[in-house]
Amino acid sequence: MTPINYKEKALNILDFRLVGLVGSILLIVSEFLPWFSEFSLFDAYILYTITAVEESFIFLFPLISGIICLIASLLVISNLEYKINSVIITLIGLGFLSLFLVDFIPGELFYLSKAGIGFYLCIAGFMIMIINIMLILIAKE
Amino acid sequence: MSTGTIYHHLDSLSQLIEQGKNKKYYLSDLGMHAYTSLKENIEIIESSKFSKGEFNSPLLKFLFALTPIKFISFEEKDKRYNTIISAVILIMGTILCGLNGFYSFLLFFIKTPEDIYRLPLISHVVFSIIFIVNFLIYFLLVEIFCRLFYRKKGNTFDFFLSFPIILYPMVIYLLIHFILLSTGLIQITYINFIDTVLLIFFQILSLWLLTYNLKVSKGLKIERGLIIALLLHYGSFTIVLFLSI
């Protein structure tokens, strides 16, 4: 009877493609958690839309980014053959997020020390997605 | 294997091999060239092995439709024509960047904090010069990354000639942005949103063109080209983020 190789078994279950799934879920969840006050970004979007403040749509960018990244992650999970497609779709998603961060962070610089969990989850999701892209590109079929 | 079979294969390879005085078979000059060529271009041969499903996907088909393959993998006789196209792209980018009042940083554009309509002429000239300097820095960084990570030293001049082609999407974006800016449409929320989405789309297209150019000019696999493009893109994003703070 051959001994069970637990390490190999664990590696098979913990597929690197799940990294993308975790990252994109973090991005989506961060939209609904507090950022710089008790308000989430989604609350801010509704508030700004009601008060007719321009560019309120930018508060939806992490959510849009997360959904696009989730689609890309599911694509590569379903078939590793589509890794270039997955990377390009992820890039589109992260494009939204990067523009949001460049637009948002400078305005909230003085409050960064008081940032809520949503902000940290968003940054973590962003970094995880970049790592995910690299893992997909390095992976051999 | 029978002797007859061996002689059959030796006969097939007759142009590539020759028999020495010691009766052993060696590669002929042509055989040596064939071997060297295969060895040096193994990555190009492998990189052309796109999986069928991936290649036929709507996204890649769309990106290939927007890829000016003729200008990236140009022949010697088209070099002059290609140079003119590249120069036109650079000149248009330079003028439009100056008019829009953008600081360019690789594929990112940072708006000037001052009122664009009240800027002196010299500021517009500075923005234009920054665009050209940015182009040169971008090319140098890509070249250095190719040499450092993948030891790809060859074809530098042709790569330089086709490098402005990757900026054509950004020039189109600059043109659209300038039209929206000059007509005042950019102040409408939804138009501004479309402008942002267009910037993202054209950035992705430029990254794809860079990847494709690296495949053609440097013989890098698509995956490796994407790694270089992404490292530079997110490296520049980090710098832009810190600069904006």
C-alpha cells in the first residue's frame, strides 16, 4: 500500500487559481464595508447620487473591478487554457481600481490613519490580484 | 532499426549532413545554420503555439483585429514607411499631450492641477517634451527588462522603430479627450465616465501591443511579454500614486 502524500494532496486542493477568487471577493466585499467613516463606498455612492454630486460613479469602481476580476478568475478556474484571456480581463478590472485609487487616495490622505476595514481589504484585494496575474502567467499548462 | 531505414533517413538529411573521413556523420554548414537557427528561435516557435481555444476567443480575436501586425512585424522594404508611421504617432502624441495639459508617465496621464485654459504656452511645450522623454524612458526600460530577465539583446533598432506603434491607442485617447475638453463635454458626468473607461480600454490595448511587439521583435513568449508589460505598468502606477499624494 502506497503512503498518502498529504503535501501533494493539499497542493492539488489549494490550486493557485483560487488566489484570484479570494482577491476578487475581497474587492467586492470592501465596497460594502466602512472606509473612512461608518459609511461604506456603496453608501457614499447613494448619498452622492441623491445630492446630485458629480462623479459619484467613481465610488462604484471597486465593485465593478471586483466583478470583472471575479469573471476572469472563474474563467481560468474553468479552463487554464484561457489564461491570456483571464489576465487581460483582470487587467481591465484592475484598470478601474487603479484609476479609483489615484483619484481617491490623495483626497483622503489626512484620514489614512483612520481608514476602515473596507480600505484595507480593497488594497489587499488589489495586491492579491496582481500576484494572481503573475502566478497565472508563470504557471505551466 | 534496419540499415535500409537508416540510409533512407540519411538520404532525407543529405543536405544537412556530410560524412567525415572517419566515416562518421557530421552537420554540414547548412545543417549547422539550421541547428543554430532552431536553437536561437525556440521561444518564437513555442510562442506561436497558442492553444486553439484561447486563440479563437472573442477577446483575443478583437485584440488581434486592433493590432497593426503589418507595422510591428515589418519587412526591410517597408522600413521607411514604418518609420514615417511611427514618427507621425509620436508627433501627434506630443502635440495632443501638450494641448491636453497632461504629464505623461509610461501609459498614465496626470492632469495638471492648474487651469488648462490659463496655462502659458511654455507649459504646453513642457508637457509635449515630457511626452517624448517618457517615450524614450519607456523604450529603455522595456529593453533593459528584456536584457536583464530574458537575455534578449538582439533586434533593438527594429524594436525601437516599431515601439511608437504601441502608443497609437493612447494617441487616439488623447485626441478624444482633447475634443471632449475643448467642447466642454468632459464636464458632463456620464461623458467623464466614458472618458475614464476609454482610458482604461486604450491602456489595455497598448499593453497588449507591447506584449505582441515583444513577441515579434524580441522573440518572447506572450506570457513573458505580459510579465514585462505588467511589471512596468504597475510599477509606474505605484509611482503615479505616490506622486499624486
